[in-house]
Amino acid sequence: MIDRRKFLKKAVWFIPAVGVFRRLSKEAQAKPIAGGYDPKNHLYGMGIDIDKCIGCGRCMEACKTENNVPKEPFFYRTWVERYTIKKDGEVDVETIDPRHEKPLARTKETEVLRSFFVPKLCNQCEHPPCVQVCPVGATFSTEDGVVLVDSNRCIGCRYCIQACPYGARYLHPETETADKCTFCYHRIVKGLLPACVEVCPTQARIFGDLKSMASRLVRFKRINRLHVLKAHLNTEPKVEYANLDGEVR
Amino acid sequence: MNTELAEKLTDLSREVTGFIYPNEVEIHWSILVVVYPYVTGLVAGAFILASLVQVFNVKEVQPTYRLALLTALAFLIIAPLPLLLHLGHPFRSYEIFLTPQLGSAMAMFGFVYLWYLMAVLLLELWFEYRKDLVVWSREAAFPLDWVYRVLSFFSTDISPRAVAFDHKAIKIITLIGIPSAFLLHGYVGFIFGSVKANPWWSSVLMPLVFLMSAIVSGIALVILLYMVIAPLRGEGVNMRCLDRITSFLFYAVIVDFTLEGLDFLHRLYESEESIKILSRLATDKLFISLWVIQIFLGMIVPLGILVAAKSLKVNEELRRLLYFASVILIQVGIFATRWNVVIGGQLFSKSLRGLTVYKMELFGLEGVLMQASRIAARVACLHQGDVDGMRQLGEVTVRVAVDADQARERVPDVAEKGTGRFGLGELGVVHLSRSQLALHNDSRSPRQGDS
């Protein structure tokens, strides 16, 4: 026979215990990613062939559509820069307007030494400064080599935006949390290509899995001489460029 | 999207010179983040002045001891406010305390702040005021006596032995407090100094420069408050005390000036790839705030005034006036220092090819007010929107799952088809033929010019 005192004592413990168990069981039921995807078996990267990019801006459009990026030209997960190096050594850089509403500056043809387009996106660094500085661990590296932001955890302090050497991050004006390229993580875990790669008409962007010998990226890395952006900062980007010009920063 | 923000950014983008990355138009750390290091600097500086009395036995400075401690406490309490107001999600700020990411300099905030507040300032103030609180609780009338009694934690012992113990405790706390004060402001400097992406911030000297400028601003503030408050309380200003503190101030300014000069020389001499854009930054965008306010008005002029006040045999009245002028100039100068670090570090592109602008809205009034109203609005709708946010507490949400779900919702046919070619029509892809491509290329790319 249980007396009232004992009963109350047990009840005091019972209530929080139920809460903990409910939470734990909810955690245990967290859905695994479809198709038995195991991040351990993958390591993603991207190759970009500068010589193939025609600056059409389809990638920028596709990315904004796919990832709910605000349409204003101050928020990009990926963008394309046009470099114009003049004969007098002056370098002009412009960001492409994907809708081509704002025409690019024209330089007199005889003054141009060389010109090219450079697609930019998050470099998914091996040593990401953004992950290092996040005070609450909202931005993190996944096992398959992608840097993600947990928008339910991000407090919007913007330290990661300051720490990114590539300007790849912005504060999403609707969620007020940091946002950036995820290699379209929701697509690649299903075996699909990132939106920007999918739509590129010249295949300037090569996406692939470095742990799969059949991947196009491995072949791309074998046949090209590659560079990364701002190598001196030792961030070890997983986005590598072929035919990159020394003027690009 | 917020059209106001879009308009603001459009205006700002017109004033960009050279090339900046498209995401860099928005200045992310605004005036509120300028205020934070300024305020913590005052805290650290005021405490270090107070510690002069306790640890280094500088008896002349005694009249400012309590004032310095209280100044430090007052500013420490408001120090997190500007940061809180600046967060995109102020209601998640507790995450910094509960689940800090220990590799982040910013996450140290929780530890350093709480340590400094609880273990140093409040404790030292309590021991300092304990005897008085006991005495007041005996003398005061009804409601106040209980306030004093509670504040003294119901201690009653004011025997010489107990008071001697208080003094000993204060001494030990101050000994711990000095490195803590260094930590409090040194870590703020480290937050900036460790950002390798930003050549204006990234410097090993940054924590030291922050620390010295903190001492300068803290001492200057206590002098200012002392000169205003002492007459108001009917006490005369103690000139011996004032002369002594201003000497300390003088030396602190010299050290600060030297460190900043060293930093400047070092950058100039090493002349790394960022030097061109940084010199354009310093001579163009920051000319007034760096050269005129921070260096000339904030350092050289007050140093001159202090030298004049001390070396020329001027009378007390004039000396007070000179001291007063110099501490005000120093305050303005240190505020400009914080401005030049925080705002200056965001006015140039990390592509090192262009400069942008920062516009404080209506001298900060609108900006600050808007932030405050935003917080109020959040509190009001705590029952709706942010309850969801609160529910996240302790709930580990893997972004992967969220993303996958969102994608499924957005393109329901995607999940079903699951092929590699979905969504192309939706993304508005135009398959260009080769001739179209050539045409496209021709009209867009000046590269055609070389052939």
C-alpha cells in the first residue's frame, strides 16, 4: 500500500521524467534521409571551368528560385563576376545581372586585354572560418563535406558573415538568420545535381562526389590545373577553378 | 521582402566605388556594435582605476574608488543591451549561455561576462559596502531598512575583525579582478583581431590596442563623472586626486598612442596586398573619424593640454578646466576609435577592389528606436510566432531533414519523379542552341574584341 506522501514524491519525479522520455522518443523517430543515404560515403566538391562560363546568369536565377533567396540584387548564394582587364593594367569587375535589365559596362574593344566570367559561391571550406566563429554552433560542417546553417538555431549575430573571406554569406531578410549556398543539399542527398549545375548551358560547373571514382569531378580534377580562391588563408576550399586568372580574388 | 530594406540597399549600392561582392552592400555590424566595445572598454578601464587604490596603494586616488566601481557596474549591466538589440533573433540569445560553441571567441561572452559581473564586480562592491549597509539598515526608516538588510544578506557583524576581513577579501578580489578586466576587454579585441578574412581587423595587436584604449576611456570617464558629481554632492573636487589620476591618464594615452602607431607602421611597412584599399579607406572614408577625431582631437590635443596643465604653473581653476576639456576630447576620440574599427572594417570589400558606405539612420535615433520597437513587438507576439522558437529549445533539428521537407513541399512532383532532370521548366531554363549561344556571347562579352 502506497501512502500519500510517497505517492506525491514519486509524482514529482514522474512528470519531468515523462517530458524527457517524450522528447527522447521524438528524437529517436527523427526521419532518416530518404533512400538510406549515408553521409559517410560521400564527399562533395565542385569544379568550375572559367573558360566555359558565358556569363548568362542562369545559375543565379536557378539558385534564387530553388532556394527561396530574395530576388533583390543584394542577396546571392551564387553569383557571376565579369572581369575586364584592360591594356593599361586597370581591372574592371562587375556582378552580372541575371535578368540582364542593367546592361554591363562596355569597354572599347581595342582597350581590352582579356576578359572572362567567374562564377562564385560558398567554397564549402575544409577549415571554414564561419563554423569556427559561430557562437552557438548553428553553422556546421557535415560529414559529406558541406557547410550548412541551422536556421532554427542561428541567433543572427552575423559574425559568420564577417568571417567569410569570400562574401558568400548574407542575412536572409525574412528569417533574419545567416544564409548561404548549401550545394542544394536537399537535392544532392537524393542523387540530384545542385540547381546551378543543372541549368548551366555550357557545363562550366562540374559537381561531383570525390569518394566516387566514376564522378565527373574526379575526371575534371585529373585533366585540369586547378586553383582555389584566397589559398593563403588556408581555408582549403572544395570549390576549385580551372583556368583561373591571378586577378581574381 | 521588406521594401524599406531593399530601398535602403539600392540607395547604398549607388554610392559604392569600385567592385564589392554583391552580398557586401549591407553593412552588418552597425552603430550598436560600435557602442558595445566602447561600453565594455569603460567598464574595464574604470575597474582598473579602482584597482590602483587596492593593489598598488595609490592613496590619492581613494576619493574616486567607489565611483569607479559603481561606474563599472552601471556600464557592465547595460553592456549586453546593444548586442541583444542587434541580434536577428534576440530571443535565442540564451543559446550563447546554454549551448556555446567553445571554438568561437564570441561564445566566450557568456563566461567572461558572468564571471566578471558575479565573481568580480558584485562581490567586490558587496564587501566594500557591507559595513555601510549594516549601519544604514539600523538607521533607516521602515521600507528602506529592509532593503539594506536584504542587500547586506542579513549580516550584522561590523566588529573591527569583520571589517578587516572585508578589506582582505576586497584585496583578493581585486587581484583576481585585474586579469579579469584584461580578459573582458581583451576578448572583445580578439573577436575582431582573429578575423583573418578582414585585413583591417586581423592583427595580433588588436586585443592590446583595445585594452589600452579601454583603460584610457575608463579613467577619462571616471574623471569626468568625478568632476561633475563631486560638486553636486557638495564635496569639493580633490585636486591632489585629480592631478594624480590625470598623470595616469597621460601615461595610458601615451601607451595607447604607441601601440596604435606600431600597428600603423607595421601595416605600412609590410605593405601586404590589402595596403592599397586600406590606405584608400583611411584617407577617404575614414579621414574625419580617424585622422581628425581619433588621432588629432582624441589624442594629440588632449596630450598637449595635459602637458600644458602639468608643466605650466597654472592655477587650480584653470587646471580643472583643462582637465575637463581633455577628458571630454578623449571620450570622443575613443568612441571614434571604436567606430573606425567596427564600421571602418566593413567599408571596404573583401575583394579588396572597392569601398562602400555606412549611413547611420537619423544619427542612430531611428535605427535604435526601430530596434527597440521590434523587440517590443516580439514580446507582444511572443504567444504566436516565438512560441515556436521557444519550442526549439533543446530540440536538435537537423537542417537536412528540414531542407528535404521544404523541397518536397515546394516541388511536390520532384519527390515522386526523383529523376535527375526535374524542375528544369520550373527554373525557367532556356536551352540555347549553339548559334544562339554565340550570339548571346557576342552581345555580352567584350572578349570578342581580341579576336
